[in-house]
Amino acid sequence: MTKHSRAKYQPTGKLQFGIFFQGVNSGTIWKAAESGSQTDFESFRRIAQTAERGLFAAFFLGEGLRLREHLGRPHELDVAGRPDAQTMLAALAAVTSNIGLVATQNTTYNDPADLAHRLSSLDLLSGGRAAWNIVTTDNAWTGANFRRGGYLDHADRYTHAEAFVETAKRIWDSHDADAGTWRRVVHQGQHYSVDVTPRLPRSDQYRPVLFQAGDSPDGRDFAARQADVIFSAHPKFDDALEFRRDIVERTLKAGRGANDVKIMPASEFILAATPQEARDKKAWVRSLQIGPQQAIAYLEQFWGRELSEYDPDGPLPEIDPVVEETSETRGSGFHGAKARQLADQWRAEAKEKGLTIRQFVSAKTSRVDATFNGSYAEVADRLADYARTGAVDGFNISPWLIPTGLDDIVNHLVPALQERGVYPTEYAGSTLRENLGLTTPERPEADFAGVSAAPSEARA
Ligand SMILES: Cc1cc2nc3c(=O)[nH]c(=O)nc-3n(C[C@H](O)[C@H](O)[C@H](O)COP(=O)(O)O)c2cc1C
């Protein structure tokens, strides 16, 4: 590409799908008759193989290093039990052949040399299909799980993350394939020091693909500098276009090409043969996603107190949130003053719309923006617009049912997209990098022998 074309974003006109297997949320229905287990390998195998039949680019696993709690007990919206991502993906590598295997791993509690080695192992084992979804983790209580108690300020988490990723890249770059040798990687930084001679050769895709999930301005700049793909929280059409514009601007500022960072937002699909059937199905799905206990638990997070005596099919509690004791279930630093304001606002909203607790919570948690609901043909038409305008490069789909929740997408939506020319009809290659249309990184000529503080730490 010429310099000029690298500066202008060009839609590829194609979409890719990923499947995001969520272990912790209220979006997956674990209690329906057809539901599988959230820990059995069979659930993972079945859905990964279905995704591969539908030519999905990637299979994602999230990460939560501590079970969420509120009011001193496990959070009702969660299910307990989430197998380690890299272990699970290694097992999936053996029963799949093309789909990418994406492990969410945080930079705040890992060490770069160790994580780089484990990701290289997955990359080699899978024939160049591994990826790392880089997160910094947004909650203090996870830090309590770790010996170093290492929760960092927001800005510091990204400084640390960047030094971490740059060190990991140097480790992956250290292999001289022609000479069959490795160069020593030394890093002395603010948060950790590394002195390592890597042990693994490069994979068929050079190194693991880098995804990023984190939406703050710091997070977006970090992605613009470091990531191949952003797992975004912006699936709604206008919002997606604006997010693309923002990321292209940041990417160019970081000295990269306008098309260098792909975007795949989180999404949910509730589909059927006709529009009416799809609407009915959505109502049914929602009624299963938020049960009475979950509705109460959801409000308890913001009220910071027991609300179990309230009727889930009655109005929102008149009682006020406990200001000092607002739960940090979501780890978002949500504070009491805000909680009272929010409770007033929610009560007014529920009253105006005539909603019960359960209906209100269902509407609040339904990820309205992220849901594509309609007939296969309707939704395929909508997605074709995303492809043609370049609003996104694909969607990371959270199935509401495991393990059969991708069946109708693969059987009906994928063929409808293929007919519209916006979805692949075969895998482009055997590596994730090839299937996502990413270029292979070039090995830098840097001097690896010297001690370096990563540039991001120098910036801070
Ligand atoms: C779509 C999406 C998915 C995420 N998945 C995870 C996850 O599985 N585990 C995790 O610890 N954090 C996850 N995060 C949060 C990241 O930890 C991120 O670091 C956090 O949002 C704080 O960064 P920010 O302030 O830039 O948004 C996710 C974020 C987004 C937007």
C-alpha cells in the first residue's frame, strides 16, 4: 500500500464472526432444559465445532480471576466455575483445525515472560491460531486474590500494560529463524524486571494475534499503538461508525495505517424465520435471562443492601441505597452519592413506564444496543450495511444458550450473509492472522542485548 492509502480507511466489505463464551454474566441461560454445563468440555467442544462449521474466525474466552461477590455472598447473576482459558483453548486446539483461539489475560496480575511463553505454546500447539485479548482488569477486589495485592491506578495500569506488551513482543521477536538462535531480552522497568532467553520458535503466524478490550481514552490509545483487533463495546450502527472514526484517528496518530486495527464489537443475536417469531423468541429469552432472584440481586448491587423482601413483580424499592455501603460487585468504584441519584432516576423511570422490578432489570441488562433481533434476512441486510460502510470488521457473538446457541446463526444467518457477498465462503488460511486478513509483523533489527526500559514507561 502507498503512504496515501495507508492514511485513509478503506472498508473491506467483509465481516468475520467470533464466539464469546461467557462464563460469568446473566446473558447466558444456564437453567433451560437445553442448557449444557458451564464447565464440561463437551459444551466448549460442541460450540467451537459449530462455530468452525460456520467459518468463525475466533473462539473467545473471557477471564475473571475472582468470583464476584456482593453482600458477602457470590453474586446471583454469576455462575460459579470458569475453567482457565489457556487450558481450555489447548484442549480445543486438538478438536478444531481453523478457528482462532483467543485467551483473555490481564496485564495487572501476570508476568510478561511467563505469559509470553504460555501464549507461544498455545500458538505452536494450534498451528498459529492463538490470540491474546489484553485487559487490565477494572476492579480492586481482584487484586486481593494476589500475594502482591497489586491493584494499580487506572493510568498506571495502562503504563504497566504497555510495558508488558512491548516486552512480550520483544520476547516473540527474539527468535532468529534463519540462525535458529534466540536473543536475550532484558527489561528493567517501574513495575517489574525481566531477564530472559526465550525458549520457543515462532509459530506459523509469527506470534499470537493481539486483541484488546478496554474503552477509556487511555485504553483506546493503547489499542491504537499495540493491538491487531479491538473487542469493542460499540455494536450499534451509528456508535460503531463513530468508534471506527475515533480509532482510525488514534491509529494514524500512533504512526500506523488506517486499516491496521480491526474492530469486532460484543453482540447478541436472537433470530428466527419470520420477524414475528423473532420478536416472540426475544421475549422468551429475556424472561429466562433475568429470573426473580437475579432481578433482586441486580438492584442490591446499587442499593448496597438486602432487598430480598421486595416482590420482583412489584415496583422498585422505595427505600434508599445505603450510601456508605454500596456494593462493589462490579468493581467499578461505584459510589454512594451516585447510588442515591441513580435510585431516584430508576424509580421515576420504572414508574413512568409502568415496569416491575423484573421488567425494569430485564430492560436495563438486555444489552439493547448489542442485540440483533429479527428474521435471518432482516438481520443479514442490517449486517451487510455494517460491512459495506466499514463500521466494524465483524462481531464477537455471545450465545444466549450453550451449547446450541450458534446453530441458527451458522445454519441460516451465515448463508444469508454469504449470498450478500459479505461473509467468507471458506477459511483464507490455516492461521488466525491469515483468516483475519492481518499482515505478518516484521522482525525489528533492534539490539536485543542491551537493557531497555520500554518506551511506554519512559513516557509516563
Ligand atoms: C468488550 C469487553 C470485554 C471485556 N472482557 C474482560 C474480561 O473478560 N476480563 C477482564 O478482566 N476484563 C474484561 N474487560 C475489561 C478490561 O479489563 C478493561 O481493562 C477495563 O474495561 C478497564 O479499561 P478501560 O478503563 O480502558 O475500559 C472487558 C472490556 C470490554 C470493553
